[in-house]
Amino acid sequence: MQKFAAQTKKCGKIIGFVPTMGYLHQGHLSLARQAKKDADIVIMSIFVNPAQFGPKDDFKKYPRNLKQDCRLAKKAGVDIIFYPAANEMYPENYQTCVEVVELSKPLCGRSRPGHFKGVTTVVVKLFNIVKPDIAYFGQKDAQQAVIIKQMVSDLNMDLKIKVMPIIREPGGLAASSRNAYFSSSQRKDALVLKKALQEAVLMIKSDEKYEKNIIKAMKNIINSVSSSMIDYIAIADAKTLKPAKHLKGDILIALAVKIGKTRLIDNVQVHI
Ligand code: AMP
């Protein structure tokens, strides 16, 4: 992969890169389609990165289907799939980590300690292997996108990061590989995430000044289904991820909720 990437760059070709954990859905494919528009060669990585899963997370049962992924990726314009083995990425005596310290602490960082350190470490490794000119990430993982941008800036990495909008299923559930875990009733219950975010936007647009009131209304919507368990609801500054004390500027409303055993995240960004 490294040799191919180096040769491709020598020919002056633009490499577009889409890092994923596979089990592809329309969210992933939207990133690949954008890469196809921008770049000469589109590379997608499929790697279920053990370093970003905690001991209680679903690493072992994370859905995988390489054959189907290859078919879908090809149709979306992917030229090359990079599919490394875990022991190639982290051989014995592997020692190095990359951490974006402050941005990794709030929101998902609080309930998944070490998660973003695992993400940033693998992303740096993938960037060094694939040597992209442009890398594509989804706004679905809003905190991840902010962290990656910070890392690229802090470490003077020579590439552009493009963040693409959230792709949703009909009904509003954000596309996710983990949606595969759901029964049909859980899938229906999961719509409360989007409903809660919609309510928040509506309240902000109707001039609600207190985030406490917004969070209360969101909690009521989510708690209306018995399968739900809120991890967090946050109203934060979209760039710093610090709590938005005054509802002004670019605001990120983000949440993580378990539906049954499946932890989902979703968010919306508003400019006030
Ligand atoms: P994952 O395979 O879940 O690690 O996701 C790989 C990339 O796809 C990440 O940049 C995600 O943010 C992005 N992604 C996942 N779901 C969606 C979605 N529903 N819409 C847009 N991008 C997404």
C-alpha cells in the first residue's frame, strides 16, 4: 500500500482516502462518492481497530462483511480497498500513540476512555500508509471530525480534511453499521434520537435561551421509549466542544443513547 501510494503521488495523482471500519452503508458510500469527484484515486480502508474499543465494547461482534463491502465500495467509485490485519497494524512491541488531549475528554470521551486515542493513533498510521491528499470523515461522528482536524493542524500534516453531512435512513435514523444489531421494534425506538434533536433545533429557533430547558425536553422524548438509556446529551460550542453557556454562534447538539444494548450517537449543528 505504501509503495503504491508513493508511486501514485509521484505521477502527480490526487489520492482521496475514506477510512472506515467496514460493514458499509450509505453514510460510508457518500464519502466515497465525494472522493471520486475530487480525487484521481480513491482508497478506502476497512479496519475494525481494536485500539478504539474498550473492554466492554462490541469489538468481537462488530458486524463484518468484506465481500459485500468490496461490491458496494466498487460501485461507489473506490479504486482500492486497504484491509490490513490487526497484527500488521499493531505488531508485537508496538508502543506509540497519538492523543488530542483536550478535545478527547468531553462527550464520548467521558464514557469511552481511550477511544479517541485509539482513533487518532490509527488515523495517523493510515495517513502515513495511504498518503492521502484529501481524507473524508462524516459529521455523524462530530467529535471525531473536530479531533482529526485539530490533530492535522497540530502535527502539520500535509492533507485536507473534508467533513461530509450525516446520511439518514428514511424516517431519520442516522445510517450506522451498528443499526444491524436492531430488532424491528428497537429500530422504531431509535427514531427518538432524531426526534429529540429536531425538538432542540425547534426550541433554539423559537428563541429558547436556556440549555437546561432544551435538554429536559430532549430527555422527555428519549425516555418515552422504554428501551432507551441516555449516556449524554450535550449542547456545546461546535469548535471547542466546551459547554455552550450562551446559545450563540456555531452550536453542536450531540447525544449518545443506548437502545437496548446498542449505543448510538447522533448530532445536529445550528448557527445562532
Ligand atoms: P465507521 O466505519 O463507523 O468508523 O465510519 C467511517 C466513516 O464514515 C467515519 O468518518 C464516519 O463519520 C462516517 N459515517 C458513518 N456513518 C455516517 C453517516 N450516517 N453519514 C455520514 N458519514 C457517516
